[in-house]
Amino acid sequence: MRATVLVRPKLGILDPQGEAVESALGHLGFSVSEARVGKVIDLELEAADAAEAKAQVERMCAQLLANPLIESYEVEVAG
Amino acid sequence: MASPQPRIGVVSYPGSQDDRDALWALAALDAEAIPVWHDKPELPDLDAVVLPGGFSYGDYLRCGAIARFSPATAATCDFAAAGGLVLGVCNGFQVLCEAGLLPGALVRNESLRFVCRDVELAVERDDLPFTSRCGAGQRLVVPVKHGDGRYLPPPDLDPRQVVLRYLDNPNGSVDDIAGVCNESGNVMGLMPHPEHAVDPLLGSDDGALLLASLVDAARERALAAA
């Protein structure tokens, strides 16, 4: 089963990478008022069904993939 | 009888860089400095543990996030839970935050630049095993060298857990925080590198005040256990 985790810097946490990207896009002539940089983690895992896969990935996020103090995350499971 | 040399372990993770400097500095300050390899699930008989700077396990995902699961980190957590003295420097500080032994997190410098220079610090607490040779308000010059040193405290951080503050904040740390301790004061982390500042030939020996405080406290524990 495939799952994707989107990890984002939490709202309200300064994201200097996002600010640098926003500024670079501005230099290219794009009108961007905010950019925030997170990460994507694609997983291939063993699970009986999508619900179990999602539960497993949620545990992975809590234990390792995201730091709840500074990051939020979303889990997507694709059968 | 000569006072015993306290036994202070320095954990080496794959990617640690400052473990040898930490061992050298502790030995120069009259401790028996003992290298501890990262895959050891049990620590040798120690009076204190130092987690050094570097890029443990490549610092993949987040700084310190993988090292948190290393056997030596688990053993260090048990050691700290039993009241043992633990000092984390730079990457070691990041590992202690990821492991939950210290509050908060360390993220990318506000400037996005790696910063490598001497910084001036103010000592906020002089009553800890890591600062007993300092005076409250004393200023120390110690180098920093990091790309991810901006400290974000949890919203409920007790201000008494702030041990050191930057006078000239190099990384955007909230409230200029350079070093914190846990609630019981036996675990401390800091981004500056005291092990690189133990000899005036290297620009400053102020780091020796912090490390010698740790050696003193470790010696007291060794004597108490003897």
C-alpha cells in the first residue's frame, strides 16, 4: 500500500526557507505573497486495508516523521 | 588522598564531529574522558554523559531525529531519568530536544546561513552542575558553528530553565536563548561549543568554566558513590 505524508512548518512558525523562495519568485516577476516550504515523504507499506495503513502512518508521524512542536502533517493513503 | 577523576562519557554517533575535542577538553580539565560508541545499549559506569556536536546520522529528516533512536541515546535517557548529569552541545542539544529530555526544538537559522564565529553569552543560572564555576550575569565568549540553531521554546517554558542567552543573537533564537536545562537541572543543552574554548590560544577559555563545572559536579557524584 502506498501512503504520502505532507509535513509543513506549523502556522505561526517563521519559515526562512519559504521567505527566501517567496523573494526569489518575486525576482522572477511572480506576484507571490507567501511561500512556505515543507516536505513530502512517500511510503510503501504492508497493511490489511487503507484504515490500518493510515493508523500506522499516523503513528510513524507521531514517533518520527514530524515534530509536533514545529510541524503539522497530513497523511494520504492510496490503495 | 587525591580526589578521584570523574568518569565522563562522550557518545560518538556516525557523523559526530566534536567528540574528540570534547574528550580532549574533558581530559584537560582532569576528567577521565571515555568514548562511548553509538550502538552500545548500555553505558559503562559513568558520572556524566556528553552528547557532542556534529551531524549525527547525517541529520536526515530533522537534526537529531534519527540519533534519538540510537541505543546509546536510549541508555542516556535512562541515565538522565535516574538523575545522571547529561550535557548536549550543538547537535547533542538537538538530540536531547528530539528525545524529549529538553523542551523545545532547534530549527534553521533565521538568516538561512551557517554561522561560525565567537558569540558572547550571559549566564542566567549559576546554580547548576554545568555553571557552578560561573557567576550569574557573567559574560562568556564561546564559538558557535551551526546552520540549525534557532531555538524555539515550548509556549509553557519555565523561564528558570533558560541557562544562557546570546548578547548578539546569531541565529534568531526566541528570547536570545542559547542554552536550556530540564526542570530538575541535571540535563542541559547549548548551541555554543565550550569544548572549542578551553585554551586562550584558541581565542577564549571561557568554555572551560562550563565544562569544569560539569567535571566538579561529576567528581562530587563519584565521591558520593565511593
